[in-house]
Amino acid sequence: MRTKVLERFPAGAPRGSWPAEEFAAARRAEGEPATVVMDLKSDAFLVVVEGQEEDGRS
């Protein structure tokens, strides 16, 4: 499985602001199974989608 990062958001958003969650919700509304994860190393929230590895087989 591969994980594709759609967008990054700094963790220091103002209190009550959830830009990563809002972005992910908009992607889910479009049918893309987006999730928010925290990247501790970069102190950022990542909006990601899980996908299958493309290996050329059908």
C-alpha cells in the first residue's frame, strides 16, 4: 500500500481552527477517502489517502 499526501498544514493553527480537518472533509465529500494524520517530525498535520501500489498488473 502507498500513502499519498494531498496537503500539509502547520500544527500551530489558531484555537478553534481545523484547516486540515476541513480540507479532508471537503475531499471526502468529493468521494476521496482522505484522512488527517500528525507528522511529529515536521510538526504538521497531513491530509493523506491510502492507495494500492501500482505494479502494472491487471
